[in-house]
Amino acid sequence: MKVAVLSFAHERAATYAQLLYDRPDVDLVIADPDGSPDDPARGRDTARRLGSAYTGSWDEVFALRPDAVVVTSEVERRRELVERAAEAGAHVLCEHPPAADEADAEAMVTACQEAGVQLSLASPTCFGQAFAALRREIAGGEVLGRLTTIHGAYNKPRPARPHTAESGALAAAAPYLLDMVDAVLDGQPAEQVYAQANSVLSAEPGVDSAALVTVRYTDGTVVSIDCSWGPAESSPAAGGPTMNFIGDRASVEFTASPRLLGGFDRGTSRERWETREHDPYAVMLGEFIAAVRQGNGSGPDGSAGVRTLRIIQAARASVRTGRTVELAVPQTVLP
């Protein structure tokens, strides 16, 4: 299968390229024609190091007719690349957010639907057997009963250069938490969003370092998520999202990076633990590639990405106004 990584603007592009190159069933192509003023040869150098194919233009990469693409460009270019991939018949795995605004995200969904290709969002926690088992257990209702409340947290390390809203705590952590909620609630739309945030650790106006978001869904489920920087390294939420699902009979806790092996590292004089058996990004790419072969979807799709983007935009509006934001709920038209 021919898979292209489109742009190296995103921090994980090199990771995806390496993981794809390591797969014996993938023929990797790297395209990074826009480059970067600081590192104009970033994609070309990675291709040279891996020994993979490199294309110097977007026209050239799509002329190769890849079976699938991973879109890791700047946010403002993602719609263009997704639409071109759809036109070329390539299935798409796109980083969050899919677009800067809802209209562009919906256009991306429409383009992929009309072309008959998948559009999936890169949300690693939503892939893998553990999360699939959790969804089945909650859907069954035998243990938890009716789901009433969800509490989630994802406390990521402070980025090196937080200078835009996209690098803030809300944008960096909320999509992965909300994707999990969307999957468990089977696409239930949100109707109310309230959020508070501060920029204490970023020291940059508009770049939040902590955010708390509360969402009420149309079925009555209330969700509260914590997105912040700079946790203690021993915090479970520092290694990946954590979720508490509370029903009217019981509750269940899900940790994306559970402690598998713990101990004390004499070299650093600090506590240390191993949290994963498998790389979550490798699992995500594996499931995406398998879904492309089988012709079915895997992980959050484009419509889920639109719903997540809508909530994040409402959260930002709530932070600005200090008020609850009411979301328009799509109406079902009866035949």
C-alpha cells in the first residue's frame, strides 16, 4: 500500500514517517514542498535518512495516486490537501483540528463522502483494543447502567514555544478527550458548553495554559474535562488522557497510559514507570491501514471531528464572554 505523509509542519510528522517506513506492507512517500524558513529541507532530509521516496510538489505526490495520506500540514492548508486527496481517491488520516472553522471542516467531510474515501482524525486513544472493550462495556449497560456523567483529564507538558491559540492547553488536549466522549456517546450532539481558562503559565495573551470545560449533551449526559500544562510527572493524566465514566449503577476508570511497571531510577533520583506495551501511534496507523484495506472506517471520522471542533469553538467563546454557549442541535427530518 502506498501511503504519503503530507507536510512536516506538525511535530508528529517525522514519527508517522518512521512508523510507516517500518511497516513491511507500506510504500512510504514523503511530501513537504512548503518546507520551513528555519529548516527548508526538513521533509527531504527525513526521506533521505529513511531511504523513502520524496516528492517536491503537491501535484507530484497526488500524481503518484497514493492509497492513503496522513495530513500533518499547517491547519490553514488541511482543507486543500484533504480535498485533493479525496479527488485522487486516497483515504485520509488528518491531525486535529481538521480546519480552523466549522465550514471548512464540513467541506472536507463532504469531499471525502462524495469521493467514497475515509476521513479519520488522528486521535490515538480512540484506537486499540482497550478503548474498544470500554465502549462495548458502556454500550451494554449491564454494569454501569445509564451513563450520566463523564470526567476527563489530559495534562500535557508545556510546549517549547507556545505562541498561538493552537498551542494552548485547550487546543492541545481537548480534542482527544472529546473524541473519546463522542465515541462513547455514539455521536450524540452537544447542546451547552461552559468553559474557564487562564494563561498563568504561558504568559501569552490568548494562549491558555489551563482550561476547564463542561458540556451538556442532548441525552442529558454531563461531561467535564480538565486540560492543563505542567503536571507532576507522576500524574497519570500526564502520559495520556484519563476518563471516569459514571453510571447510575457503577463507574469505570479508563487510563490511556496505565502503570505497567514502576520503580525508582537512581540515575535521575526520581520515580519512573513504564506505561505502555505498544506505541499508541503505531496502533492507530495499523488500524487505519487495516480499515483502508477492508473498506471500513476506524477511529473518529470527519463528522466526529466537526462535532469536536464545534465544542472547542464554543468553549473559546464561553471563555471570552464568561457565559454558557448554546449550540444549535441538528434536527432530524422525518420522512
